[in-house]
Amino acid sequence: MRGRDHQRGHLSGYVNPEAMVPPDHPLRQIRPLVNAALERLSPEFDQIYSLTGRPSIPPEQLLRALLLQAFFTIRSERQLMEQLRYNILFRWFVGLSIEAPVWDVTVFTKNRDRLLEGDIAHGFLRAILADPQVRHLLSNEHFSVDGTLIEAWASMKSFRPKDGSGAPPGPGRNGERDFHGETRSNETHASSTDPDARLYKKAEGQAAKLCHMGHVAIENRHCLVVDALTTLATGTAEREAGVEMVGAIPGRHRITIGCDKAYDTQDFVADMRSLGATPHVTQNDKGRRSAIDGRTTRHAGYQVSLLVRKRIEAVFGWMKTIGGQRKTRFRGTPRVSWMFTLAAAAYDLIRLPKLLGAAA
């Protein structure tokens, strides 16, 4: 018998989002890890929210929604709110019932900015790693650090002389600007759109772009991110961030740090040794002398560190292609850093179900 095309204007009966999500969906394994981490963050949420006034968006739901944005490469908060209106999977993960109204996008972004005050992104990453299931997966002796460029949300036309000189752009909304014959540098020019963006390139032959620099530290056993931060894009930023992240690793035991050639300097090697870390840096001996010698390179562990260190590129690859960090949508180092760190936490969450399943 042919079924009839009855058009219903409303949902009849009670629809349970839990029953609509397939039992083997990856988010079913991720959600308990997220909820446990958010429970550990509850005291920090209490510190940044008032006890009186109109209730805001629950920070737990806000963070779950931002994780979905990273998991599914949703390019804007406006599209995220649109998905939440009709996507039952998204509603289930965030914790919204079928009939619950979706927040206005402006309200959502204002509430997101409030979480900047308590550095919740770093707290969330630490809370994930503090889970008893996750802790035994981590190495506490061998780590790697590296940095990558994050293209700024600013055009080259906004990179103008600090003293106000220079020809104005052409008429119209997106007027032409001729840069030929003009010498531009970070000392004399700044972006009027994002003053924290810097003109920078990591290698010869590449085009210089306005960008920020993101840094991550991974442990070498399963290559999970243990720390992340964002700085201005400068020639020393990678080494300075590396020292900061290594100094934040808990414990006073001896550790190893795998790095690429950019870290092969006397100052960085000396800083690592003062922190009780053995610097397994790739030797940069083309036309110069490396900061490390056979006392470090003769050990088998040195070659292992150099091999495992390359896996940090997989972290950057996921964060840029899936997590939306190739070109940031935010301005200013604090906001860029917050979203970069949250994307690093999302990367760990994507990998943990398979790792926990293999360890079971």
C-alpha cells in the first residue's frame, strides 16, 4: 500500500534525542569525556559568573557547541546556531531539548568572550588530560614542541605606516592599493584591522603574510597535545614559547624535548638544560656549528625523538584543515590564542576514543 504524504506542522509525541543518535556514533564516546572535564571546571565557572542577575548561556553548553564547531568545520557562529536549530545530533551533544530555543548569535558570542577572563580553554585542556582514563596514556618523560603560522583576519591593505603616511586606498568598499616599490616592515607598519598581527614568513621563497604564531607541546607516547599557546609572529617566538611550555610541565624529573632546526641555538639549549630537559633538537649545521654535539646525538633516544617529533605536524594539519585554524576568524592575540587552545583540546578528544579502546 502506498504511504500518504501527510505534511505535519509540528512534532507529534515526545522525541528523545538520545534515541535518535546511533549507538556507535563517535560523539557517544567523546561526550562522557567532555562532561567529566566540564565537571572539573565547575569551580572555575563559579568564579567568573555572578551569583545574581539573569541566567546566561550555561558555560558547559557553550563549550560543547564550540567543540562541535571544531569537530565539523563550521566556519561561523551564525552557521553553528543554524545547525543547532534543526540538527538533532548537535542538540543532543550540547544538551538542548527538542523544543528548547536556540540562542541568538550575538548573545552566544558575548558569552563566549566572557570565558576569556578565566582562561577556560587552557583549563579545559588540562581537565581532559587529568581524566583517570587519559592520564595513563600520557608520557611524563618525552615531549616535542613546535610552532605554526595562523593567518590573521586582516588583509594586506590594512598594513599601513604607523605614522599615518602613505597613499590612501582607492575609492569604494574594497579600493585598490599599490604596494610596488614600498618597503614595509613590522617596525614601521601595523595592521589597522588587527594590531597584533605581524608580517612574517617561516621559510625562504614563501610569501610574507599577516599572521599570529601558534605553538603546541605533545607527549611522545601517543602524541596528544599537553599544552598550547599563541604569540606574536617573531623570529624568536618559537623558542620563547618552547621554554614557557617546557617550564610548565609538572615534575622535576629529567625529560627530553624533541624540536626542529629552528630551535638549534645556544640560548634555547642552555634554557632547556637549566629546566632539567635534554634538548633533542635537529642539528642545523649548514654554514654554522650546531648547539648540540655527540654527547646528545650518540644516544638511540635522540633518533627516536627526531622520528616522533614529526608527528606534531599531524596536530597542525588537523587543527588547520578541520579545526578552522588555518585562517583565524578572530582579532587580537587573546582571542586567537583561546580558540587555538580549544582546537588543540578538540584534537585530543577526536583521538581519545580510539586510544582508550585500544588500551582497554
